Amino acid sequence: MQWEWSIDGWIVLAGVLSACSCALVGNFLVLRKLSLMGDAISHAVLPGLAIAFLISHSRAAGPMFIGAVIVGVLTAFLTQVITRHGKVEHGAAMGVVFSILFALGLVLIRQAADHVDLDPGCVLYGDILAVGLDAFEGTFPKTVVNLILVMAANLLFVGLFYKELRICAFDPDLATSRGIPANVMHYALMIMVAVTTVANFEAVGSILVIAMLIVPAVTAHLLTDRLGVMILLSLIAAAMSAIFGHIVAMFGPGWLGFDATVNTSAMMAVIAGVLLLLTVLLSPEHGVFGRAYHRLVLSTRIIAQDALGWLYRRSEAGQPVVALTELETVIGRTLRARFALRRLRQRGLVYASAGNDLRLTDKGRIEAERLVGSHRLWESYLAEHFALDTDHLHEPAHRMEHFITPELREDLQADVPDATTDPHGKPIPSTPRDDD
Amino acid sequence: MMQDRAGHRRDATLSVPIVILVGIAVVMLNSTDAVAQTRSITDNSITWPTWEKFWRALTLRDHTTRVVVIGTTLLGMAAGVIGTFAYLRKRAMLGDALSHATLPGIALAFLIIGEKQLGWLTVGAAVTGVVGVLAVMGLRRIPRVKEDAAIGIVLSVFFGVGMVLLSLIQELNTGKEAGLGSFIYGKAAAMLTSDAQTIGVLAGVVVLCCVLLFKEFRLVCFDQAYASAQGWPVALIDLLMMSLVVLTTVVGLQAVGLILVVALLIVPAAAARFWTDALLPMTLVAAAFGAISGWFGSTVSAFVSRMPTGAVIVLSAGVLFLISMIASPHRGVLATILRRWQLARRIADQHLLRAMAEFEESRGLATTVDESELWSMRSWTASGFSQVLARAARTGWIARNKHSVQLTETGRASARRVLTNHRLWELYLIRYADIAPSHVDRDADEIEHVLSEELVTELRQALKEKADVPPSPHNLGAGI
């Protein structure tokens, strides 16, 4: 397969445009937990197309477009009616509406099928390669013009109503109380979704539309907390899916040894899924690896602090030097425990002699005092405010001590000002200054 | 006794995988003899059915028709039963993700085997279907990915993979791939006897499992937290439920196609929900609705040409849903409208009675009130006012003279009761809710119509109110 800029360039451009226009409105669908509305609308418009055809007796784009958009918005409306008046759960109501409309569409299309080649398949696959054919004949592809118009309309919509959309996405009740009609915004969004969906059908097929409405937005949401950044990232993800989608569709089968190309639109959807998967794995904050790393760091810190606290208590009990094997009975011999101990020695908190005897350094003692102090302060606080027996105080304090910040410690100190010993009678080490 | 119950529980849970395995084995066996025959029915028959054809379809004379009708009826029934649980477990749309996720499995199975063996294609569909469901569950555990987004992601990406593979198969052009696309839209007309048998067996499996696990499913559907606190293996029960949904979906693919199969799961269950609040009747009604849709859809498409079976089945289910939603006696739209209308009438009646009672209070018993005076008491419309007067006169509450009205004996009793309720509630609001006397009238206006006899007694006790009709806590206005 040969890459021809004059053809493939147009195909990629069409893909990018339609992916981006879907992703743009998709952000708000995902935030409003209406992701499946795109799915429902794109299935449900089938009878709209069929009825428009039966009425206008032509495959002219205008009537088909209007018919489909009307039925698309009707889907949203009927779903709301059934949810409200039938007390059917929203997801199920959507399923009822779109499947029945889709079935109606199939029947109508079969009735019209004698007169015209109106294949329900075209709704699913779309024919993005036709863009290339248009270009091949030396004209500016009409599909691309349409897609540019849709993209512009979506940009305009989001740009004009950015504030309203944002507030409705996060808190419809707040929106209503501020005088923004949440219901009107809901339907405005639904109209835009229907317009985008229908306009993109012919170009790329409904499966890509559904994927692009949801997947890039979710990808972006995993990476940022800010709506503006999220929209930007989703557009980037959408564009990347389109570009790489076409490349992989052209050359991917070749890499696997098949002499063929595969469906470009579908591959774009798959690439969007791959991007999401990568984000799920690698996102610094919410990713699988990121979260595993944070957990590892936290658990290592807790082991190290437990070791420090234990060494401190032993020296309090008159045994400042402890054998390594003895410590290991407390913190275990796992890889993590050994790593934690090495960190303690590297930071100069614990000194290990040649014979593997451990003792706290001065620096280590200060650190340990802070820790044990937090522990005992928390115990005093619990004893003061909760009706807990003395033998029930240690466990919660043991868990809490790792998370007591200097500020919290000051508050605790202020709350139990007279506590110099904890409820068990052990002295609370005085607060060390935090300027070391 | 606890032990006994636990033992029974284990037996029942264990029996399900066995039943499922047997079912799959039957599918595999059946599929082997289906391989040899080509399955293509071209649908260019006569445009309109003759009476004879209609009769033959209805009485199941034709072998093909009989096969298809029996198959789809059983399928509809099984989907109705398991769909009920999926619906109550709020897993309805998960079925959509599941059915779309079967496509890559079908395509992969075809790529590996190289020909259309229904049995293996079904197995492939089931495998990727399950992978899809697991993917939804996995995605939901990630912070910020909501249930609906997870379903949408799996649905579109898996379907995309399936389309990619299908287009690859098409390009490879082995000549054996014709009809793979029929899984998307379904082609019940191409059903063979063995298929109907398979569907029959699997439908039986699904129904049997649901009967065996009825108690477990009910517990998980209605109170998952309680079930797990009681030590039931909720995850396992959930898994079994989803396996049955997968089984039904995979079987339904061929008949109605993967886009519409979710409708068989959702629509009959949602329709049945309108008729009853109890699980067993709901399951039975859903099964009946599913079976009726399956039977009707396949029969119609058998004698009317150019009627895609799957779509007609779903449309029949849709009609049943619509009827249920409109006409069901308790939750239906008509019933709700009727109740609201009756309430509105009762409120209007009580407004009239209270106004009359207040007039009597200030002017003495059996006073006659001018209609115009009465009208000015409330914001009645002219027609509403005359209706309410006519109704009250018919009931015997008031006696009408030319332009004035007077309470009758029965009317007075009712009127005083209404007034009492209103006053008691006003006093209650003033004493317990700290509402200013000038503001209580309107609030009491809303609640007085729905106060029950017991509540009125309690109010009287709480307020230590002894007077038959308590005096008004606020100025009644110049009119009286």
C-alpha cells in the first residue's frame, strides 16, 4: 500500500475533524454521566433517515439530516419522559428507546430497500475512503467541507456557552439556582450531539462517532482536573487516534504479514481505545502504575517509621542497641523492609555497626521523638474525647501516627495542653522544632 | 439449621456451572451437523401474504416457520427471565456492551478456524463477550471512570476491533465469509432445526438456573450489602448471573443481531416492572412478554415479506412496553393522570367546603353566601367554580338558590372536618415549626387535603386542642 498525500491526507483530515468535533461535545456528555446518550442517539437516528427518505423520495442530504437530528433529539426526550413518568432507571430507559427506534428503522429501511440502496450497514461503517475518492477527482471533498462546518458549529457552541456548560456539567442544581436553565442546556447539548453524530455518520460511521464521543474525553479526564485542559487533551487524543488510526489501518496488516488493509474508521476507534489503555496504565495520578508506585512509597515510609518508633521505644526501655535480627521480627524480612532500613541508614537516622547492631543516631532520635510524640498525643486526644479503654488506644494511634502533619500536631497539642504523659503513663517527647 | 442452609446453597451454586457446561456441550454437538448446510435464505418472496400463507404461518405448518417461531419464542422467554434480574441489578446497559463485545470473538474464531462453524463462532463470541464484561468491571474501578463511560468505551472499542477484523476477513476474500455480518443485524429466517434445538436447550438452561438460584438472585438484586453481610458469595452469584446473560446474548445474536439483542433483555423486563412490585410475578410477566414478542415477531416476518425478524420482535416488545407504561393499573401513565385528576377534584371540593365553613363561623349557622362572595375567596376560574358548585350540589353538600349557596347538614359535617384539619395544621406549624401566624395559611393549604384520620387525632393530642373546630390563629380577612 502506498501513502498518497493527495488522497490519504484528505482522509486523515476528515478523520481528525470528525474525531475532534465528537470529542469536543463528548467532554460534557462524559462529565454529565450521559456517555451512552451518544450511543443511543446514533442508533436511534435510523428511523429518522428512513422516514426522511420515504417522505422526500431522495437521498438528498438536507431532509435526511433534518430527519435524523429530529429523531436524535426525540431519543433524548423520550428517555427523559420514560425515566420520569415510568420511573424506569435512566440507562434502561435509554436502552428501551434506542433499541425500539433502531428496530423501527430497520423495518422501514427494509420497506424502502426495493427503491434504493439504503444499507443499514452504511450507518455503521461509514465510508471515509470516499473522501479520498472525491479528492482523487481533483475537487475539494464535500465531506471535508461539511465536517469543517460541524467542527465550527461545535466550537462556537462550546465557546459561547462555556460557562453554562461547565456549571451544568458539574452541578445542575447550582446552575438552576444561578438562573441558568439546566434543562435548556441539556437539550441544547443533545441537539449538538445529534447534529454532530448525524453529520459524522456518512463520513466515518457511527462506531467511530460513539468511540470519539466517549473515549478521548475519558482519557483526558484521567490526566487533568481542569475542564479547559481536559477539552484540549481530549482534542489531542482524538486527533492522534485519527492520524494513527489511518496509518495502522493502511500498514498494520502488512506488519502482521497480511496482504490487506483494514477499515480505517474502526481502526481509529481501536487506536482511541489503545490510547486510553496507555493512559489508564501510565497516568501519573490515576494510572494503575502510578497508584501502585504511590502505594509502594507510602508502605515503605510506614515500615521505616515503624522501625524508628520501635528503636526509640527500646532505648526508652533501656536498650539503645538492638540486633538487626530482633528488628526483623517486628518489620519482617521482606524486600520492602530491607529497602526501608537501607533508606534509614542512608539518611543517617540509624547507625548499624559491623556486627549488625542498630542504634538511633541523634538525627534519628529527633525524627523518632516526633513520631512517637505524635503517637502519644493522638492517644491522649482519643482518651480525652472518645470513651475508649486504654488498651484500645494503641492501634488507632499506630495507624494515625504516619499521617500527623506539624499543623495537626500543634492543634492536638493545643487540645490536650496538660498532657506530658500519654494515657499509658509514658512521657510525650516535647515537640521538636521543624527547622532542621 | 444454618449449616443445612449453607449446604443447600453450595449445592445450588455448584449445579449452575454444570448445567451451563452441559448446555454448551449440546451447542457444540448440534453445530457439527449444521456445518455442512449453507445458511442463506434470500428474502425476495411475494410482497403481500395470501390468506393461505397467513394461515400456514399461524398454524406452524411450514417446517422452516415452525423452527423459527419455536426458537424465537423460547429465546424471548429466556431473555425475559434473565433480563428481569439484569434489569433489577441495574445491569441493563451492560448487556449492550456485552453484545457489541461479541463481534471480535466471532471474527477471531472465523480467522482461526477459517470457516463458519456456528458452534465455534458462538464460543468465540462468548469468550470476548465475557472479556468485555470484565473490562467494564475493571474500568469502573479506576477513579473518574463512571459506569456509563466504561460501558461506552468497551462497546465502541470492542466493536471497532470486531469491524477491523471483519474488514480484514473481507479483504482476505476466502469466499467463505459470506453472512458473518448477519450477526450484527440477525437473520432468524436462516435458522435451522438444530439451531432451534440449541436455542431451546439453552433457554431451558437459563430458566432452570434462574429457578434454582431464584433466592440467591433475589437477594443480590435487592440488597447486596445485606447478602454479603449474611455470608452469601455475592461475587460468585453475580458472576453466574452475568454468565447467564452472556449465554442468552450469544444465543440471541443469530436471531436478532447483536445490536438488538439487548432489547430482548431490557424491554420485557422494563415492561413487566409496570405491572407488579413482586419479583416472581415480574419474572413470569417478563417471560410471557418475551415469549409473545418472539412468537409474534417471527410469525409476522414469516408471512409478510421484507420484515426483518429481529426488528419485528423488538418492535412487538416495544408495543407491549408502551401498553404497559400507559395502561398498567398502578404505575401506568393513565392511572397516574387519573389519580392526579381525582386529587385535584378533591382539593377543589375541600376548598369550597372550607370557605363555606369559614363563612358560617363568622355569620352563624346556615348562612346563605352569595356566589360572587364565595368566588372571591379563592382564585377559581369561572368554569372551575361552576363545576365545583355543581359537583357539591350533586353530592348533597350544598343547597343552591338562584345566586347563593347554603351548606346542608352533611355538607356542614364535612366542611367542619376540613376546617379542623386546616386549623390544626396551622397551629402545629406555629408551635413546632416556628412559622409566623401570617404565613401558615398557605402552608396548611397544601397539607390539609392529605391529612389522614390518625394524623389528625395525633395533632389534636400534640396540641392539646379540645375545641371541636379550633379558632383561626390569624386574621381571616375582610370578607368574613
